[in-house]
Amino acid sequence: MANTPNLGKLSFEYLQPADLRRLTHMLFAPRRIIHGRYGGHFATNQRGQSVEFRDYREYLPGDDVSKIDWKVLGRSDKLFIKLFEHHSEMTVHLLVDASASMGYRSATSGHRKNASKYDYACMMAASIAFLVMKQHDRFGFAISRDGLDEQIPAQCSMLHLMGILRRMERIRPGGPAGLAEALNAFNRQGSMRNLLVIFSDLWDDPEGVAKAMAARVHGGGEIVLFHVLHPDEIELPQVEHGVFIDSETGGRVRLHVSEIRAEYQKKAREFIDAWSRRCRGIGVDYFRASLSQPYYRLLEQYLANRASS
């Protein structure tokens, strides 16, 4: 039997027991047909596949109780569910922007105080990884920092999830994202027929990023893009004046905020709208993620919208 750690012991910076309880009723499903080998709950265009017993896994809250093996419960006094080879497996790659700009934080932002944009992105990525694992599908993780970095290939197990969570905690945002380079590196790695979920503030080369995403979609893949932004980036901080520092170049400028706030907010809306239109035009599922909202509520809203569309 698979030796799965007890769920109650799964407590990391970006995935804690309280978060898990909120996630047990959710489902992260693809919108398109997924090509793969086995395991998941999703429709496939492959025919003639048999349904065969593959393995056991320890029961997790939210699993279908009809899959519990009651004979094993009688012998071991533990809950295990049966895994079968059927349908097509979904493979999800999680790509988190770890550039310097993603390290921006303030004392009042987000579900957890003093959370940075990188922290928020990792909370969302960890939650999706948990959902994908609970659905018996594979998930991988990578960082976009001056190109593709810190890549962990896709697997499906609790130990794999714990390894990703530990890696997330060790990473410190810094330098440029190089998101276009990271996406192009992903595209060169072979089949693009899987689901790529990107978490980024998109302060990057818009044309290069859009071109790389379009190539992946054209190759048969699916992309979900969470545009992670701090409220200060949309409205500016509630101060009269201050020194603003570019996190990636170190450039400084002193501003009277009240004099530029209206024009800045207009430009910020244009920036967000441009990304939304760009993604819609190339078939990327775009969703704005603001740190003003608890990440789990935003994720619930996104998954509800995804299921109904």
C-alpha cells in the first residue's frame, strides 16, 4: 500500500490544516480534452482503455467514500481508497513568478498579514497542487526567475507535494522574471498537451510572454493565468508623498502621490485591461488575483466560474 503521511501533520507556510478544510469540496478540472496515461476523473479522446486496479492510497477528506476499501479497514483499522487505471490523467504544471517585484508586501495586505505577492501566489499554487493530488493526477512546479528555474517534474503523491512546499519556502524573490524565456523553455520540453497554471504580476515583456503563451495554446495545451497584484499597484498607497523604489533596478523617484493618483489609476486599469484582452485573444484563461481578497475565497470564485463556463 502507498505510505501516505497523515493529513493532520501537513502544515507548511503555504498550506495549513485550516486551508485544507476549505479546499476539500473543490475540484480543479481541465476545460479541454487531456492526453495522458491513467488516473484522473476526466474525459479522454482515447478509446478502448480498460479499468484495472492500480494501487491503494490513504483516504483524504473530500475523497469519494464509495472508493473506500472496507475490507482493508477491517484488517488495518485505517481508511484506504482504491486507485484504478482508467480515463486520461491530467498533468498540471505550476509556474510561479519569483522576480523581485513579486516580493512586494505591506503590513495590511492579504489573507495573512505581511504576505508578499510571491507568498500569495504560492498559497494559490499549493492549494491547486493539493486539489490535483486529491484527484489522483500529476502536478509539477517551477519558478520563473531570470528564465525557468527550480523545476520539479510532475508526479502524484503526498511526499511529492511536501517536497514542493518545502522548495517554495526556501525560495526568495529576486532579479527579473524572464517569464517569456521560462515559457519558451517549457514549450521546448516536449508535449504541450497539458495544463499550465501561471502566477505572475506580469511586469515583464508583454509581447514576448503573449507569443510564448500563444505557441503553447496553438500546440494543444491549456493555460490558466493568475495576474497577482497588490492593491498598492492598482491604486497607489494611501500616503501624500514618498520615495518609490523599483525593486528590480533600484531606481528611485520622489512623488506627491495625490497629484498623480488619478492618472496612475487610469494607467493601472489600462494595464490590467490590456492583459485581459491579450489573453482572451489567444485563448488563455485570465483571472486577476488581488491581495485585498483572501486567496481561498478568490480560488473558490475562480473554480466556480470555471465550472460554470
